[in-house]
Amino acid sequence: MIAQLARLALVGAALGLLTACNVVMTEKPLFTQADAAGAPALKPGVWLFFEEPGCKVDESKPFTEWPDCAGGGLVGAAEIKGHKQDAPPDQLETAPYVLAAGDPRVMQIQVDVDLSAHADVSASGEDARASGSTASASSHSQPYGYAAIRPTKLDSQGRIVAFTLWPVQCGPPPPKDANGDDTAPATQKLLPGLTMKDGDPVCTTTSTTALRAAARASEAWAPQPPRDARWIRDAAR
């Protein structure tokens, strides 16, 4: 589940955020483009956001023709255009994003999803729920998802051309049962400043401070092997 989120959080326009557990989502954006000021930007163009082990991708082809084991998108200054699986090749969806400055960088991207259908595992543990919770993001059809970004390469103009990412999680992932499945929809130890309703698979916050702290803490639970993304070329597709 988290492995899937790691690749979807940044390819929301390309694939849609189809499922997510134990991640921070908000009904309203916490960042604006002003929060990106002074920090390196993503180099515009075609990007490869994920590539499953053993996947063979002809990067010279339009990203809309890449196999399902790889995902790409067209990055602009404030939006990512992507191709949803099974959609016509010329049909792209657009998702606005902000790459907020800081360490780590935090990517905010709007996605089109209803997460309420995914809360199918009963939660347990009173300590995993904060009192006075704000309205849950899970019922909102176009919430904002978050991923932490660590640039690994810049071009000669100081623009990001490669990075590692991990999802911003609500707390330590829930324990697994004997079959390797999650025993709860989300963490049992909610991080400070985050709120969650009983049974929800996601948490939320109105605090950028709490969100940034969660981004730093979530590196310890990042999917392995690391999820890397890289710039491919200057092109429309």
C-alpha cells in the first residue's frame, strides 16, 4: 500500500491516487507557490516518477506509451500532467503542485479520489486518535497529498533533475498480521499535530509545522528500495 502511494503521490495527474493508508491528506492546501521561493525548482519536461524492478522502459517513446511498470508525467512550473491508466493516449489530466522549500522539501499535489471507500479495516487503539479532530480529508474528492523530497542531482542551472521521495505518514505503520496484512487502516501512534477520525485510513492537519515534522519522521518508514524520480527530456510527451 505505502509502496504504491510513494509512486502515486507525485504522479497523481498520471495515475490518480487510487489508494492510500496512513498518509497525511488535507482538504485545503497548506502551501502556496510563495513557499517554494528561494529553493531549486524541478526542471520542466518529461519525468520518470517510478520504475518497478526489472521494468524495461523505452524512454525515447512518449510517456503515455510507457508500460504499466513505469510512470511518467510532464512537469511544469506549477502543475504535473499525466496519463491515467486505460485512458486514451492523448487524454492527459492535470494536477497542481507546490514544492515547498525546507529540509526535506515537501511536495503538495492535488489528487482526485474518494478515500472513504478504503477505510475497510477497523482501527484500534485510543492513543492513535487525537481529540478535537478537524474535518477528515477522506471524504473530500480532491484532497491534497504530500510527499517528502530530497534532491539528488541538479543541472547546470541549479534545477532539480533527480530526487528521492517518500510519503508523509501519520505515524509508524500499523503492525502486520500473520498474512502480512495491516491490522489497522493507519498508525496506532499518531504524530503530534495530526488528527484522525476512527476508522479513517488517512490523517490531516492544518499546521505546516506538524506536516514538516511528519515529513522528517516519515523518512524512517520510507519504502525500500528507495523511490527515485528523474528528468528524462525536454518534450511535450
